[in-house]
Amino acid sequence: MEPVYMNENRYSYLVGSWRKPATSAYVVETPESQFEQNMQSLFLEGQAHLHHEEYTLALNCFQEARALILHTVHPALPLDPSQLRIFEFPMDVTLVETLVGKTADILLKMTPVAYEMPASIVSDRSLLSTQTLAAIKPIADAGMKVTSFHATVQEKVAAALDATVRKDFKGAVALYQSALEATPAAEAGIRGGLLHDLAVLSEKADDRPKAQQFARQSIETFGRAGIPEAKAQALATASGIFARSGNTDQAGELGKELQKITSTTNLNSVVTTTSFFVEDKPALSGRVATGVGTIAGTATRLRPRTDTRDFVVTPQAFSTSVTAPELIGMKLVSESVAAKALTINGSAAGSVASIGLDKANAAQNTTAFLKNLAVTKDVGLLTNWFPRNQFVAYLPHLYFYVLPMAIGDCHAGMGNLPQASQSYASVLPYPYINQNYEIVKVWTRLAQTFLDRGDEAYRNAKDNPAAYGTAKAHYENIALANKSLPAGSPLYADAKFAGIKARVTAILNAADPAAANDNPAIVAIVVSALAKLQQLQAGLNFFGFGPDYVPPFSFEYLQNTARYFAQHASETEQRYIQYKSQAENEEFRRDQMAQQAEVARQSVILEQRGVAEAQRGVDVANAGLNYADVQLDGAVESKNDFENVRWELLEIAEAEAWANASSVDRDDQVKLTWTGNYYNSDHKRRNVMIKELAYQRTRISHELEEGKLERAIESAQAYKAMAEAQVAQAAARVAVAEQRVKIAQLQQKHAEENRDFLDMREFGAQLWYELAQQAKRIKQRYLDMATEIAFLMERAYNAETERGLSVIRYDYQSTASGNLMGADLLMADIDSFTFDHVTTTKTKKLPVKRSISLADSYAMSFQALKTNGHCLFETSFADFDRQHPGLYLAKIRNVELVFVGIAGATSIAGTLRNIGVSRFRRSDGTIVSRMYPADVMSLSQYEIRQDALAFRFNPNDLRLFENNGIDTLWQLDLPLDANDFDFNEILDVHLVLYYDGFFDPELEANIREALPATGSASRVFSMRLSFPDELFYLKNQGQAELLFEPIMFPRNQTELVRTTNTIKVTGDAQAIAGLTIRLTSDAVGGELVLETNADGEILDTAAGSPLATLKDKPMLDRWSVQIRAEDNPQLVADGTLDLGGIEDVLVFSEYAFGYR
């Protein structure tokens, strides 16, 4: 069984990838659904920007989305994102109830999702079996459904409308009657609409009596409902029905009543509308899937624009046409308030949330839904805001939780950590935050912000412990160094964090917090904060190193390694840039492909309209041809008619002219003579002349008319030929337009295939974005490693050169160039050390080898080593300055230890170590101390020269004690139980130091001038080693002579004067304790009687010690030593002095001297 916390990590308020379904093109939009889609698009756009690390764009989207939600309850709030950047949205609890009420109000106004589908492909009713219906019931019942009678009525009316499309008017009447029976009597408006439609359909079914009856009932019902517009349409419809039935009197009365309503009532609706722009959808014809009504196969819809807003008078909503009645039943059903329920499915089986949307309880039910979200353990139910009608239900949750958390992520991505913390913490007053997952997400986001702020302050503090307080304060919001919880921390103060508080306490109380069985996201934050606090408590820097830590690697190796990691970080960053650019290019290409597909789709629509236009052109051309035929027929008929009457008209005109001129008797007629070009008369009577003129004039007119009619016929014939050509041309244009449609459809197909291919490619924009994010994470990992190694490189460089540089920053992630080029900046800083070394090194290093004798230089320490197997000794500048003055920055390169005198041992076991603190002299003579890791050299049979092939030296590593100063404290341990040789065999131990340094002549002069003229030293003289013969005489004869000669001391020491003396006798305890020794010194000029203590020692510091007489006496001297029987009776056996228990006599002397 998987751990419970797996669901905590599965939950996310972020959306990785989501695309609007293609079926959205078939959805019938309403103002409410359009608002929901705009909100969802804005939210998803912000999520996409956030996923692409475009934090400013994402922030603008989220701020605008919150403003849009708040605008629903406060219309005066501006929606311009540029005005919202610094605006802090209110998060008080009183606003919760307001937004819940508005959410319920919007849900009440929303309608179930309706789809425009072609009637030819959608069944009139469900064809599924009972078993299949049961299987799909959970998904079919999801979403918004009408729970009142409206659902049944809409279903019946929708089926009736489909029946009207098939001309099945009787079936439509039956369905409408079923809908009428399902409608309560109190719903007068809906019943009136159904009765009106029954009247129209009954007339179409040729049942005129029923049509008249339904028409009258419709008028009466609308009157009771008080809907004058609907009553006016019912009166117009009834008037037409009665008129077409032959009852003109009743039709006239209804018309008068209609006239009365229209003259006394304004049937026009004054509405608030907006400017519209055309939105094209797939061309469809048929009914709407949910039964909203019949759509008449158009591909163009209107969507409101938001840039203008006017008050305009629209055409009346109801028709008063007598001859063309319209069905209004579905309109009235859709406009009435129906009881609905919104069902939201979770991801778990049986996990369902439902909101009853009746007007009285909608707000209460919405609150109950939010309370369900607060306690659910179903991750799917918390985030199921994608389906239509469901996004609105989450509006309060979005405003108070999802959007503030996403805004916090934007601020965190931009590095605005205080604002991110504020945004995360602002969700806590929200009462419906989910306690199982969302509160965990709030805590982890808030805690991570405190951890990041602590890291930022910790890095900025570098090696300055005084500046660690800010970082500590941030870390202590998560936990305290003593593994307790901070009392006033924002992470635990709120009661909603009680569960997290208990879990963090259990993690801290675990023996190993890192292994605690809890959410790794929580454990990692707590353990990281605890580790940082422990580092701070120890005075360590961000990388976990003390201020005096020096790495055990050479500067060159660390520089190369740091450069290696920085180069990898830089190369990975380049890949990140490449991947991100490729992702953006792919996204741009996808947008282009989508645009091309949309343009192609619109081109198909345009070409389809072109086909319709071409077809209308054919109709117009045919009408023109018909008109030409009519014209030709008319012209021919006119000519024929004229030919039929032209001679009659000629005769009548001639007779009329003669009659008008014959007003007197024949004898009284005037005779006229006329000579012209076209008419001549010689003494003809006036009436005859007028008759002839009328005849001739009429003949000319008739000839002109005949020519005119002939030309009219010819013109009509030519026009007909042209019309026939136009018909052929229009028909050709139709064929071309149809071919253009096919080409446009092919282009659309190819454009959509290109778009779909781009979507199906494995290396699409989404994958490139994911690769870019992964490359960014890898780059940051390399950069962190390079930064830490560069810090160690800086320490190594300062250790080798004492330059004290502080160049390396602790954070190269945040840069002025969009957090890019950090690796290149680091490489520049790394290379600056090479530049510094080249430009500041003025002299060559001088290699030096120095061997120091412990027996000569540290006699007491040497003796302690032989006695106890342990000794401490210090090498100081005084041990080196006289031999090599003028060296500065003298640093050890290698150390050897040589034991003298050991012959029988096969190996030596032990260690040589230094305490890590050493001193250096700078070029100006000042002396500084440095802390280095305390190296330990194991003493074994290993020898550098003989074992060089077996143990190859790695030039990247520092040798033991390398870079330590020559002025340091050493510790030599030879465990007595680990070595199988006699420690008395050790004659001397030589510490061989290999070191180098820079030389400065001025420093040399200053050191030489400061060298003392006198000095002090100590020596140990062992009779067993230095005077073995005399030791033999002493043990056998009880006397010996010790001669301290100049050859025993360094040649550069003169005027040696004793300052302190100690004599130590070694051997059996009975032999050395209380031993009386008589010592005669030439320098003293007398005998000294000395007695050893229980340890066989004679000290000159003891009160009244005769040995003190040797103080200030010359070191060069002759001693005569006697051990008499009478002075030591305890050593006499059988009358003979037995000194066999004495092994050695040691003389420890410290002396002062002058340099020659």
C-alpha cells in the first residue's frame, strides 16, 4: 500500500498541459458560458506562462483573473492588468460569502451544455441498451442538468421540432400535447407558448378546428400570464388561421384587438446590447443536442465585443406576421427559470459532489460544495474545473486559494521572496481550504520560501558570522537548532497548521530526522533548515566550512576542477537556451499552423459563400434570359400588332384630315399650289391637299415605327443572346466556385494535418519546454558544485599566497541578464586568480631543506619521547631565520621523520601531527597566524624514495602538512604497546622539513639586524651514548669522568654558560632511588654531594639543592662522579657495592651562549 503522502504530492493547483476540446466548436454559447470560457482561458494562459517561466505574463493573467472575479461583485473595479500589478486584492472572510452568493447566481443563470449537431447524424432518441445506459450513467449524469419539468418539456418540444423538419406535423402535435401535459398550470407563459405552437402545427396538419381552438386558448393564456408581446403574436397567428379558414369576421375582430394592443403597448424591447463581430462555426443544420431549438444551417454566429456599449432599440422579440407565424414554445421554455443541479465527479470511484440550483437554496448548496472540497481526499474533485459549467463552481476557491498560490509562484520565480511569502500566507483566512492536501501545499510553499530566503541571506553573508543573524531568523521559522518548534512562526501559528505542526515535531524527535517516514517534501525542508542552523551554530559558512578551513588540494587542481564544472554549467545553460528557443519556435509554429488551419477553414466558408453567390448569379442570369425572352416576344407582338392596324390607321388619319378640311361646299374650296422637295400641288382644293399631306405624313410615321419595332426585335434578340451567354458564364462560375471550395477544403485538410502532425510529434513544444527545464536544473546543479569548488579554490589560493582575496560569490544564479550567464561570470572570477597570480608574483620561490635534531634542539621532548612514547615540540622562526633570513610566506611542502639508532626493529608504529595553527611572515615582516586542518602522518615502513612506484604521488592532492607554516607545534607519538624495540636505542630523531618561500632583500636586512647576539639551548648527555666507557667504569668501579668539550656543541656558539641542570639516573627503582652521588666539577672547584629522589632525579630547582651551584658556571667542564659503598649501604651486597641496577645516567643542561 502506497504511503498517504503520495496524494499530497500528486495534488497540484498548477496545470501542466491542457487544450480546449475540439468539440467546443459545436457548443451553443451563452453570455454566462462565454464568461466561464474567458475566465478559464485566462487562467490556463497564466498557467502556460508559468510553466514556460514567463513569470510577468503569468502574474498579469492571474491578477486579471482575480480582478474579473471581483468585478462580478463590484462592477467599478478596473480590469486593466497594468493597474493591478501592485494591487493587493482583499482576502477578508466577509468576501467569501459575497463570492459564494455571486457564484450561485451565475450558476442559476447558466444553462446545460448544448451542442449544435447535424440532424442527419444524430438520432432522435437514445438507441442504447439498458445495460449500456447503466454503464454510461455516471458520466451522462455529470455536469449541469435540469431537474424540473423543463427538461421533459424541452425534450418533447425538441423532438417535435425535428418532426416539423420531416413534415410530420401530426407527430409534432402529439409531442407538443405531451409537453403541454407535463407543464404545470401555474406556468401560464410556457403553456401559452405551447398552445400557440399547437395552433400553428394543427393548421399545418390540416386540423383547422383544433387550430382555431388552440389559438383562442393561447390568447387567453397569454392574457392571464401578462405577456402582451406574446399575446400580440398569438392574436396575429389566430387572425391568420381564421382568415385562411374563411372566417373573415372573426379574423377581423382579432385583427382589431391586435391593432388595439399595438397602438397602446410598446412591443419593442429596450435592451443593453453591445457591438458584435462575426464568429464562424462549422456549417450545421438540425436540432440542438439538448433540445434548445432548431438551427437553420448557418455557420455564422455573433459574439459580443467589449470595446463599445450602447443603448439601442432592437426589433420586437415576437412576430406579428399574420401570414408567416413562428413557433415560440421553445423560446418561452428556455427563458423560464428551471431548477437545475450541477454534478461534479471526482477521480475516485463514487466520489461525486452535487450542487442543487434552485433559487431558494443555490447559495447554501454552493457553500456545502465548498465545505465538501475542504474535507475531501479526492484529488480529482479538488481540481475538476475543466468541464463546462464546472469552472464557475470553483470561482471562490480560485479567488481565495488557487490564484494567490499561483501568484506566489510567480513572485518566487522572479526572486521576490517576501511577496511570495505574503501571497502564500494570504490564503489562510479562507475557511474552505482543503486540510488534506492544500494546507500541506501552503506549508511546503511557505516553508520553502523561508528556506530560500535563509539561503539567500546565508550566501550573502559569506564568511561574516556577524551577518548570519538574518539567515538564522529565516531558518528558525521552520525549526530551532535544538530540534524544537519556534513559538511565533507563521508556519505554525495558524490553527490550520496543527496537523503539520505535529508531523514536523515527530520528524524532529526522530533519531534520524532524514529517515523519518513522512512526506519527503516536508522532511527535506525540515532537515535542510536544521542542517543550516547547525552550521550556523558551529560558525560555518553556507558551504559548511569554517573561516580558517583550507582544503587539502592544490590551488591548480581546484581551479581546474572549478573551471571544469563551470564549463559544464555554461554548456548546459547553452543547451537550456537552445531548448527554450526551440520550444518557443515550436509553439510559434504551432500557432502559425493553427492560424493557417483557421484561415483555411474560413476560406472554405468563404468559398462556400462564393458558390452560393455564383448560384445566385445563375439565378440572376436566368432571370435576365427570361426577361430577354419577354422583351423579344413583346417586340415581335408589338410589330405584329402594328402591321395589323397600320393601313387602317393610315386611312383613318387620311379621312380625319380630309373631314376636318371640308368645312365648306366643294365650289367654295380654296385651291392651293405648293412646290417643294417632298410635296408638290397645283391648284388643288384645300381639303384634298390636307388629305394628301396627312396620308404622306402618316406613311412616314408608320415607316419609322416599323423600323423602330424591327430594331426592338433585333435588340431583344441580341439581349437574349447576351443573356444566354451570361447564363452559361454564371454556370461556369458555379463550377469554378465549387472547384474552389474543393481546393479550399483540401487546403484546410492539409493545414489541419500539418497542425495535427505538429501536435503528434514527439519533439513538440511541450517536450522542448520540459527538456529546457531539466537542462536548467542540471545547469543549476553544476553551477552550485562549481561555486563551492571555486570557494575552496579561493581558500587554497589565499593559503598558498596569503593574498586574502575575496572574489568568489556564493550565488551566481541571480544575474541581471535574466538569471543567465551565471556560469560564465563564475568562470571569469575563477580565471581572475590566474591573472592575480601572474601580475602579483615578483620573485621566484626558493626551495629549502632543513633537518632538525630532537635530541639537540628539544632535549627534554626527546627524553619524554624515549620515556613515554609521546612528546610535543615547536618549530619557530628563530630555528630558521639565522640560517635563511629574508624568506617570507615560507610554507612546508613535505615532511620526513628519520629515527637514528634503532637497529633491531622491523618497523616503527606511530604518528606525527601538527595542531593546525601555524604562523607566516609576510614580505613586510608582519606575522600572521592561520588555521589549517590538523594533518596526521602515520609512521610505518613506508619510505618516499623506495615506495614511490607503489604509492604514486597525485599532484592534485596536497602532501601531508603542505602549505602549513614552518612556525608550528608538532606532536610525535610512538605507542609503547605498538613498537617492539627498546626505546633506549633511539639515539636521535631528525625532523626533515622541505619548504619554500619568496625572498626579499629588505626583509633579509631587517631580520639580520633583529637577530639576537645571544641565545639559549638545551642538551642531554647520556653516558650510555656519549660516555659508554665511563658508564662501564661507574657501574663496576663506582667512579667515572665526564669531559664536556667544545666539539660537543655547535661551532657558532661561544661562551656557553649553564642556566639549569638536571641529573637523572635510570634503571631499577631500588637502585636509583635515594642514590648518593659525589660530583666534583672543575668549574666549581669542589665536591658536590647529591642525592636522587624516588624517580632517580636530581633537580637544581629543589630547595637547598647542591646542584644549583653549577648555575652560571661554564658549560665546558670536567666532572668526576663517584658512588661510594659507605654512601649507599642499601646497594652493598656481600660487602660489595652493586651498581648493576643502573642503566644510564643522563645530564640535562640548559645553557646560554653567544653567537660568534
